[in-house]
Amino acid sequence: MRLIACALAAVTLLSACGEPNLRNLRSQGDGPDDFTIVPAKPLAEPESYTALPAPTPGGFNRTDQRPLEDAVAALGGQATSPNAAVPGNDAALVNHASRFGREAGIRATLAEADQKFRDRQRRLTNIRIFREDIYAQVYRRQSLDPARVAEQYRRAGIPTPSAPPSRRRRR
């Protein structure tokens, strides 16, 4: 009887060790999102107080962080809205990439298809005895085994970077 009680206590303690919410895509509550909190840029004195821009109520402040635009500018690009026309120096690249055709609203179409896929998969993943990573469970068929893919590339003669050995056994 003591052995059974010890085994149950061990199973209970071990089940509490994992962190199942790390890759859970659903919100856990109505609290703040840690990734939306961005500190403001430091205040800077303008070069000329007479040439200040007009105030824009409801618009951006010069001290507001704009991570996407800042990243594009840091990489040498020009910050534009996602719906803006393609800059002239990128037109050749876009034309070559879309030479076999393209769909104008592809992002919205893919987001809708992915939501339908996750909804279908959610029906099958609700009943589980043990908790499992929902993200890995839903996208299991779409994931690649990096060790297997690297081995296929090597057999085909394609140079690949070295990688640590896989921990999983091959099937």
C-alpha cells in the first residue's frame, strides 16, 4: 500500500514539473501582453524650436517606439505601410518572385485557412488523459525532422552545415 501511495505521489510531483503553457497560442486571461509593452525612446532636444512639426492628435509621438519601421530603417530600407506600392528598386525582384502568378490577399487567405485548420484539429485534441503541447500536436504532420532532412540533402550531394546529433531515435 505504501508503494502505491509513493508511486502516486511521484507521478503527481513529476506532472507538475513541466510548463505546458510556453507554446500555448491562446490567451491565458485578460491581463497585459508582455510583448506589447515597449519603452519610449529617450527625449531629445530638437535642432530648432521654430521648425517643430505640427501636432498630430491621435498620431505618433516622436518618442514612441515603432519597432517594425525602426528595424527596416536599421537594415537600410525605407519604412512603408504594408499596403503601399512596391518601391521602384524592388519591382524587378517582386516581378521575378511572382512570375508564376500571385494572389493579392494571400496573407488573409492563409490566415483564414490556418484558423480553419486549427479549429478542425481542436475538435480532435480536446480529450486527453495527459497534458500535451497543443502547438506541436496540431502541427505535427507539417513539421520537419531536421536530422532526417539534413541526411537527405547530404545523400543528394548538397553541402550542409554540421549539426549536433539528433537525440531522437530514427524510425
